[in-house]
Amino acid sequence: MTKTYIPPVDTLERKWYVVDAADQRLGRLATEIAQILRGKHKPTYTPNMDTGDFVVVINAEKVTVTGNKREEKLYRRHSGRPGGMKTETFAKLQSRVPERIIEQAVKGMLPKTILGRKLFTKLKVYAGAEHPHQAQSPETLVIQTVLGD
């Protein structure tokens, strides 16, 4: 009988990556980030464990979408009170809180479990080009985009 391989948690090495979101497509960027957070790029990937790395996203205010999504894509939130639904377009949310766009896109691609919430804490998103994680000496991660989408 073969046993399932479980990577040892104490020897698990976590890397830090910096991703520049300037002129990147939102969905393509979010899928790459979600895979790194889950650890799917590593040979030690295990679906029920946190084997992923940390991701720092900079220039969140410069992320793009295709087509008419800039004016038509809606972001909803609810205060929990009757009549508390607020809706906002992509363009308005990008000018107000640009970090939330990438956070919501990546969160939707992670598991809806305790593990998914733990993975989400390893994502750090910043609107500008500066971030406070230089001490972790993050590697720059280049995400290839297909032009002409």
C-alpha cells in the first residue's frame, strides 16, 4: 500500500515575490498570483496544506481590464443592514481603493475554506510602487501577458 506524500512543514521554505501590476490584465494577473499563493508551482504541492509563497503586488492602481469592463463591471458590498447594498464600477473603485480590485480577484480564485483564508493573508497589495517588505528580499516575478486580448 502506497502512502501519500506529506511535505514536512518545518523544512518548508517560503519565498517572497514582487509582482508589478502596471499594464497587466486583471484576470491573468490574479490567476498567476493565486497559483503562487497555493504553492502549485512547487513539486511539494499538497492540496490540503499551505505550501505556497508570499506575494507583494505593487502599482495596483495601474491594472487594466479589457472591453467595456471599466464602466460596466460592478463591485458590490453590503453593510449587513436592510438596504445596505452598495455598488460601484471598476473605474470608481480603482480611483478610490485600487488594492481591493486585485484582492477580490485573487480571493475568488482561492478555496472557500479555512485554508483559503490563511492563504489570502500571504497576499500584500499596494497602490503605489513602494512597499515595506524590502527586509524579506523579495524576488521580482515577471508575469507574461499575451498582447492583443
